[in-house]
Amino acid sequence: MLVGCTEREPRVSRYLQVQRDGHSLGMHSTSRCANALGTTMVIIDSYDTAIELLEKRASKYSCRPVSVLACDVMGWDCIFVLNPYSDAWKERRRLFARYFRSSGHSDAASVTAVHIPQVNEFVHRFLLDLNETPGEVYGLVRHMIGSLAISLAYGLPVQRRRDELIEFVDSIARLVGTLVTPGKAIVDVVPALNYIPGSIPIPLTKVAIPVPGMGWKRYAKSLRWMATKFKMEGYERAVKGFPRALRVSVLHLRLML
């Protein structure tokens, strides 16, 4: 019965279904509340109401959803865009905004934005590569974005084609993008499932019995090494390259400390 009721939840064009349900029940409020498998959802059906609650009263009403699968099980809590609002999140955002605001911003540090020269360089590289291989535009765009991110974060030189670190980061971006898709993982709908083990070890042996229905957890834990490598690979390369690095900036030093 519990699982069967979830079929009533709309999977496409949810906002239209919510509007129709509200009108059929005689509800004309600009905000509604629903509950699915213990998860409370607030639906705001008005731009003005959304601005009033989520912008003007952001400290009270705004937060960021957390993916239990991506952050708690697989270890991707190191990516600050996946974290909820907190003091640590605010500090990372403040650092990001300080060095990446547009040059016209009133912040004094923005006039020395570290990313402008490197953006120009990698865009020029992209245009040259696109002129040579116009049929690979999608791959070239992904490579340009990855190259820029690695260069800005760690000051590392990157290869114009088939850079090992960029290909690894690109595979991670695809994986994490899939993991955080709403409704993709049952544990994000029912967070209590995270406390059920993926397998039960048999005493005095090296054998473990898989728990039925917990294949997602065994799969997630088998990929946890990717989060560890993601956090350490660029850092270790940057530390080794500091004596001869050409692009060590204040931003890199702040990020590495």
C-alpha cells in the first residue's frame, strides 16, 4: 500500500498537476505542502511568494537539498555545490565570489580576478582545436571547461588532447550529475535506508551475505574510491609542482591550505 501510493505522484510536468489538483480541491493559495514517503515538499506557485520567502527571508526558509547517496554513501560532500547552507558552505562561496566576480563589481578584489587571462587562453585554444576538428565540438567544449577548472583550482598545465586528469574529472561530472537527479536513488527519498547494511558478514569467515534490495549501496561503495582520488589527485600534483609551477596565485594558495 505504501509503495502503491507513490504511483500517484506525478513524474512529468509536476507543476501543472499540482495546479490542477489545487484548483479541483478549491485551493487558491500560492503555496502548498505535500508528503511523499516521509519527505515533505513545499510547492510555491507564485513568483512574488518565492522571492518573498526564498530571497528576502532566505536565512529562515532557504536551504539546499542533500543527496544521501552522493554525499553520505559515496563521499562527494567535498563538492560545495552539493552541500546544504552552513558556515563552511558560506566560507567557500565567499572565497569563490571574491576571486570570480566580474571586473565591474564593486569588490576591490574583483579587479584582479585571476580567471580572466586563463579563460581567454583556453577559449583561444578551443577555437584553434575547433578549426582543426569541427566535428568534435561537444568533446572540445567539455575539454575546455575541464582544462579551465583544473588550471584555476590547482595551477596545473594540461594537455590539449586526452589529458588523463581531465578525462577522469569529466567521468566524475557525468556520474555525479546522474546521482543527484531527483528520484534517481531510493535512499534520497527514504534516507533511513542508509542505515541498512549492504551485506552481512558471516562470523569467522571472509564471506558476506548480500542484503536483498541494497544493491545500490554495494554499487555506491564500490565507487567511493573515485571521491578519494578526486580530492587527492590534483592536490598531490600541485604540491609536487609548486617549486616549478608558473601559475601559483593567491587563489591556489588559499585553496590548498
